Amino acid sequence: MKMNYLEIKEKLEAARQELLMRMDDQNVSGREKETLQKKIDNYEYMIELTEMNHFERGNIIS
């Protein structure tokens, strides 16, 4: 099953945004914030890889 680039990117961005909102919660412990930041970093990396895969060597993959 081939997924649409925009669909994948939107899902990853939404998950990242949710984590960012949780980071703003003052009830979150410092240790949990560290874990959330690692997850956010992972999502940013996945988004970057998705973009690199989509724009493979300057050619748009449909």
C-alpha cells in the first residue's frame, strides 16, 4: 500500500504538535519533558526523512 506524501507528513506533524502541546503543560515533570523532547526530535527526523524520500534527488515522486 502506497501512502500519499502529504497524508504521511500531516500525520507526523499532528503527532509532533500534540507532543509540543504536552510540553507546555505545567503539570508535566522534568523527566517526562525530557522524554517528550526526545519524541519530538524523533518526529522531526521522520518528517525530514519523509521529505527527503519524497523529493528524491530533486525529482518529485508521485
